[in-house]
Amino acid sequence: MKLKNVNIIELHVEKAIVALSVILSLMIVWSYVLGDPYAATVAQETGVRPDQVKEKIINQVRLLEQKISPGARSPLPDMTVPAYTAMFRERLSRVPISVAHLDPLGDLGLAREIAPLDQTDLGLFSTPPTPPAPTRIAAAAGFGVLLPDRELADYFTGRLDQITTSGQQVAQAYVQLVPQVEPRDFRYVSVAGIYDIRAWQRKLLEGGRAIPDQWRRSSTAFTGVVLERQTLDQATGQWRSQQIVSPLPEAVTFSDVHDSWSASEAKDAIQLIQESQDLIAHPPFVPMTDAAIDWSQPQEIAIKGPFDALISGDASQTRVEDKPRTKPDPNGKSDDGQSDEAQAGRRKVWAHDLTVESGQTYRYRLSVKLINPLFQRSQLSGRQREEYFHKLALQSLPSPWSDPIQVDPEHRFFVVGGSSVENEVTVEVWRVFNGRPRVKEFRVKPGDPIGGVVTIAAGDIEMDVDMGIGITVVDLLEVPSTQGIGTTTTKVLFFDVDQNSLIERTIEVDRDSPERAWLLKQASLASAVAEANGQTTFAGQ
């Protein structure tokens, strides 16, 4: 072939092949000898060798840590987040509007101009009504003997060999209320009344209030009974300011207000209150010895018991002790088989006062606390929720005051024998000791003090008991008798040191006194019981 017949490509093809081979060889040397064929992209940086990836990632992590650390300024603009939780709770507790505010021809939904948020339209009272007062209040006075210390603690624990701290605390609380020397004779006043549940229910519905039935039913449960008293000022004849009598240590009461209640706490509290209604309305009496076995105890009052005569309008000073004992039905039913609540919707309530003093005159009134119908209700306005949502109970109006009742004096005395001719009389001095009336006769003349220290049996032991009464004989006089013309009786003049006054008594009146007859009857019965139990009776009873 002649060269002149060869084109340019054919003429230089060998040179091109050699050039490509050189370029390819250089790329291979660059990539595999002088460089690394593997590379990565880290945080938008390309060509990162494998041995550099870890370091690059660590640098990026440190950079992010700086950006999110406290005090670092965010690159994002500031934005206020709405209080979604508060808004949800407010809407959840908002009072629903009544049907009357919905216009069937208007727009759908709850427009603000139709139902303002601060409006209460369920027919609810803005302020709950005050529950009505208890009625038919009556008081009864008596005395008893507190159990000895060891038995008292065991009474609250049920086990003699393991007295719990709580049992000791309750026992000690009772001990603080009565004399500190055994046998612990004490005096008390028990006050009873009737509460009309249906009257409270009617009051909740006054003015057409649309109170749900469940709300009204729960509000009939008592959370406590409040006892108030006034003491008569003997000097002025005026009543002193009222005092609230603390419940007995064993009484069941519930605090009115807590800072907050959880839903479970409120539910448990309501259930416990409903299960404790009998203990709340009828607080148990003091655990006593059987020394005063002839006296009825308030905790033994059934639906038709000693208080019924008092509540029915009889004399307020009728003694509980004079009434026949009535054992309560464990199911709370009366003699006719009807439950307490079934009797015209009324419920008997009572309370006890162990802080009375001998010889003082008192009057009492009762009020009750019932579950607040707005307690833990979600459909309340803002003001109602703030004031009543956590308020457990509402206190009723106070009842009228009871008739005055006098607590028996520490001592009683009666002139029962002697004459002015003999210039000497016989005086009986009575005192309650170990739960029973005790009597001792003293022969006295003008100028002699009445009474003194005598020995009295208390169970298996004998104790010295002061039967001095702080009264001195002044004079003996012979006066006409009321028994018939020409008959006489002896009048005795006494000086009362405590009262700084003279007292007149006649043998004729004192000997036939109904009060003395009652004491003799009780002493005779107590002696018979003591003898039957093998106990020594006090000489002179």
C-alpha cells in the first residue's frame, strides 16, 4: 500500500492508542498508588476518606452539642406556645348551657354570644343553700366509771398482750377527760336531736334548681355532728358565750376542706363516709366498767330508746338512767321493724360532753355537717369551683337551745333525824363513788362541819373518800309542821362556805324528798348487785 492512499486517522491511530494507554496507566497509578479509591460524604462535605469519617462525625456532634446547650441562642425565631392543658381543663369543667339557649333555626355550635363562659345555666345555685337545723333537742345528765388503764387500752386493741400505739393514744385521750385517780368517776351530758333529711332535700330543689338526683342523694350523708354549749353564770343569771364541745376521742368525723383531692381520694372518702353513717350520727359512748350496771349507757340507745322520751317533749332533765334499757338492733331497726331512715326521712343524731362540772347548769344545741352537693362536681363555674369543688361538707344551721340542765353536785345532803331539844341532828351525805351513790350518816350539832373522810370499798380494795361538803350547822329551831295542827319539826340553819350564804332545811321536807327516795332506790339496787358479785358494800348504805 502506498502512503498516499492512507487517511489521517489510519496514519496516527497508533499514536492515539499509545496516548490512551499512557493516560489510563496514569489514572491507575493516581487512584491506586498515589490516592484512595474509596470516599464518603459527611455533612455535605464530599471526598472524605474512610480514615477521616469518624473524626468528621465527632466534629459534627460537638457542633450540635454547642447549639443545643443551655444558653445557646436558637437560630429559630421566638414563638409563644398556647396553654393547651389549661384551655382543655377549663373547657372540660365549663357549665353546659340549658336547652333554652339553643336556637334550632340559628347556627349550629356553642357561640360565645349564646353561651358566655362565665354563665351558669344548669339551674344550679350560685351558692349552695345552708342545710336546715336539727330539731327536738333534748339533754340528759348522768355519771359512770371509766375502764381502768390496762382494760381501756385493751378495749381499743382487742389484745391484752399486745397494746398498739393507737390504742394507747385513744385510751390516754379518754383519761385526760376524766379524774386522774381510779376509780375514775365522771359526769356527762348526752344531747340528742332529730334531723329531717327530706327537709334538706326539699331545700336543694327550691326555686326549681335542676340538681341531678345523684348529687342530692350523696348530700344526705353526714360527715359530723357539732355540739355547742353555754354555761349559766350563777352570779348574773346570764348565759356565757357558746363553746364548741370537742368530739369524744373515738368519734368519727371528717375534715371539711383539703387543699386538693384526687379523683380516687374523693371517691374513697365518699365511700368511707357512707359506710360510717351510724358511727357519725351515733358516736359511741365512753367505755365504762360494770360498776354502774343499773344505768343505761348511751351507746345502747336503739331507735326507740331512752332518748325518745326526751325528744318527744318530756322534761329535758329526765335521767337516761331512769329509762329502761333497750338493746339496739344491729341493722338499725326499731321495734316495728322499720329502719331509721324509713321513719319519715328523719334520723336521730347525738353527741356527748364529758367536760361538764358538778353543780353547773348548761344548755346545748346541735348542728350537723353533710356532704356538699358541689363537692368534686365538674360542671361548676369558675367561682363555684374555687370555693366549693374541694369543700367536702356544709354545716347546718344550729338547732334551738335545749332546756337548761343541771349536772348533779359532787355531794348531796339531807337532814333525816334529831331535834332542837336534843341539840343534835342526823345528816345524810351522798356522793357518787365507783359509779354508785354512797351514803354516810353524820351526827352534828351547831358549830359542827358536816361530813369527813370515810372508808369505802371499791371492788377488792378500800379507799379513803372525802365526804366533807363545806357546810357548817349554825342553829336548830323547832317550827310548826305541815303534817297537822300541833305538830312540829326541826329546822336547821346551815352556812355554805363556798356560796357564803345561809341554807334552811327541815327534817320533814328532807326525809320525804323525792330526790332522796331516788338515791335510796339506786343505792339499794347497787348494794344488791355488789353482794351478788361477792363485793363488800359500804356500811351505812
